[in-house]
Amino acid sequence: ASRMVTTRRSVSSVKPPVKESLTQRVYPRLSDAEESSNEDEEIDDHEESSTTHLDAVELNASSSTSFNSSSSSFNRSSFSEADLNYVHVFVGLLVVCLVYWLIAGRSRPEPTRPGFGKLLGTVIKAYPAFSAHDRAQLGSAADRWFDNSTKDPVVVIIYATDASSSLLDDLATSTASFLGKRTTVVTSTTTTQRAHLHGTFENTLRGGAKSTIGLREIEKLPWDTPLVLHTFADADHIATSRPFIWLQVSRDDSLKGLSCDDAITRTLTSSWLASGGNVDNVAPVISRVLQFTVCLDWP
């Protein structure tokens, strides 16, 4: 019997060709090249987008830097303008002060003898007790004060009661106003110190032009304080030019019958001797200050 040999064939798994549909024939599948091209385009688009984003960031940074620079420049400009404004204000105030000073200086007339006489006449109208002697004494004092040939101080002593002591204040303050200056009116006491009174006179009468001061009740000054009067009534011992010194002595009615000058001399001598002075040093002081006298309603 013949032997039958059975041979098995290996069947390969070969897929049958796939039929293309109508759609695939009309819209064929993209080739690998085309797909690669699309991928490249997507990459390019991404890079372009990234570049655009970077450009925007750089632009913002540049704008920020420009703004900061502009802001800094503006601040510096603002500070400079503020400083300049301060300078303008300062210069403006300086100019205003200078103009005011010039106008004020021109508006105040130079003190004259007729002007001072008119001033004195206005003051004494309030004091009916002024006698012809008193008016003549004030007139002579004014003439001396405006005599440019001398720098001697002018001293007027008012011999008055307490009720009339305000006359000294009125004359001193009116004289100061006439000169455009300030003055000091001091009331003497039994404890007035020489150094203190000297400082008061020096501070009030300082300067090279006319000035004035008033001192009430000089008979109360303890010795040796009256020596201050001796000093400032002497042109050789003071730096100021022709001060007008108003002094007041309290009136002693028990001395009626004496002349005005003698009554003043008697009052000062007795008071200063009692406080420690002696005739040798009291007499020169009285002689120096007894230049012009006003004795209201003195017989």
C-alpha cells in the first residue's frame, strides 16, 4: 500500500488589498512630505508666537524703563522748579523789603528846629501851668540841640509835683517819636545801682545820631549813682551825638521864694548828701546837669 504524504502549507497572513472608498479617492491621504510640511508650519507658528511674545515683553520692559526715566527726569525737574520757586520768593521778599526801606526813609523828613518847636508846643498845651520862663527854657534847649557846631548833650530838668510828673513822659516819648526812635523812661529808686543805670543810658543813647531818654525823681538816686548823669551829660565821655536828656526832680514847696534853679539845687544837694555823697562830688554833678529848667507854676 502506497503511503500517502500529506503536506501542510503554511498560510501567510497576507491581508487582502483594501479598496479605496470614494471619499479617499476624492480627498487622497496626505503624503508624509505634506505632513512634515504641516508640522514645520506648526513649529514655525509656535516660534513666531514665542518671538512675538518676547518682543512684547521687551517692548513692555523698554516702555517701563522709558517711563521710569521720564518719571525720574520729571521728579528732578519738579525739584529744580521747586528750588527755583523758593529762590524767586526770597528775591521777591528782599526787593520788597528794600523798596519799603527806601520809601520809609524818604517818607520821614529830616528833623528840623521848626518841627521840633511845633512838637513841643503841642505837648505843653496840655499843661496850662507853663510859664513864659518855661517856654523860653524849652526854646533855648531846642536851639542848642540843633546847633551843629557842638555835640554837647542837652539836659532839661523838670521841677514838678507828682501830679505833673507825666510831663516828662510826654516830652521824652514825643521827642523819640519825632526822631523816629525808641526811648526809655526810668523811675529812680533808692536802690538803683550805678552799673544798671549806666547800662540803661548806654543802650538807649547808643549810635551816632540824636537820641533821647527820661529819668524820673533823680533826687532818690543813692550815691554814687548820680555820677552816671555826670558822665552822659558830657560830650567828651560818650559816643552818641547830642542826646536829649529829660530829668525830673520832685518839687519841694517849702523852698518857695527861691528861684527855680536854686530850688532844684537845694533839693538835689540835700538828697544826695544824705545818701552818702559829699559837697565836693555832688556839686559838679549838679552843675553839669543844670542846663535848662522847667518849673511849672513856680513863684
